Amino acid sequence: MAFTPLHDRVLVRRVESDEKTAGGLIIPDSAKEKPAEGEVVAVGAGAKDDDGDRIAMDVKAGDKILFGKWSGTEITLEGEELLIMKESDILGVLA
């Protein structure tokens, strides 16, 4: 993919949620919420501090992350729906 986010922005692919509940009930598409879990596809170089030095990013491509329900801007690249968000919108990295 020929896209690189700028500054402290991150490109994220949503991870699809399970089709069934723990009890075995099938969840229809109309009742599903958009997942707040994703995989980092690409990261920017990092923001700059007051001295002009780069602040290193805490996430890297391939990391599994959790983010806020309303975080990011949805875009379509090469037919795939992705999110662009600031690193500060990421709540945590899954191990």
C-alpha cells in the first residue's frame, strides 16, 4: 500500500468481531457494533516537540490495538476500509 500517515497519525485496519456470542447465539449484521479493535497498518514519523526533535511513536505496524468508539476518520484505500487516527486516540496495545 502506497500510503504513509503524517506526523503522529496511524493507519488502522479494523478487526472483525465474532459472529456468535459466548453462549452460541448468532449476532445479525444489523445488531453488530463497529469493533474498537484493530491492527496498525502504517505509522507516521512522529510529532515534533518544541525544539523540532521527533517524538518517537509508541506503536508500530502490525500491533493489535484498542481505540475509542468514535476515534479516527474512515477512508477507503484500494477498496479497503481503513481508519486514520492520532496516536493519542489509541487506548492500548494488546499483547
